[in-house]
Amino acid sequence: MDRLLGFDPQLLFDAFITGINVFLLFFALSYKLFNPVRNALENRKLKIAGELKSAAEDKEAAHVMKEEYEARLLEVRKEAEEILEDARKRAKQREAEILSEAREEANRIVMRGNREVELEREKESA
């Protein structure tokens, strides 16, 4: 009677030895290939985590700098408004002084003109 699959002792021995060789090859390759790849991936993971942390710190620092900039800008705007307000006050005061001087000068001119008219009248009457 013929065997259906034809398992003979030599085939079973060869299959057993091939299985052992496959497992030995798998463990050797995992030591030589898989572990370095795992280490490289772990190093990359740590590097990316460090870069993300650095980016978050930079973002926070930028946010703080932005707040400081906005605060300084607000102070500068207030200071500029104070300077403008002071300049407006001084301009109003100077305007009032100029108007006062102009009125005084106008009064002097009118008085001088009145005196000259009186002198002319006196000359004509004399």
C-alpha cells in the first residue's frame, strides 16, 4: 500500500532540521537586524519627543515675548498720547500768549494813532 503523503523518516528528519534552522535564523536575524532597527526607532522617537518639547517651549517663550511686546506697545502709546496732550496744552498756552501780545500791540497802535490824531488836531487848531 502506497503512502498517501509519503512521510518517510528522512523527510521528517529533514523537516525537523529545517524547522530548527528557521528558528535559529529568525533569532540570529532578530539579534542582528530587529534590535538595531528597534533601537533606531526608539532613538528617533526620543529625538522627535525632544523636538516637540523644544517646540512647545519655544512657543511658550514666543507667547511671553508677544505679551511683553504688547504691554510695551501699550505703554508707548500712552506715553505718546501724554506727549501729544502736553504739546496741545503748550500750544494752547502759546496761542493765548500770542493773542494777548497781539491785543496789547493792537491797543498800543490804537493809542498811538489816537495820540497822533490829537496832535494833528492841536497843530491844526494852533
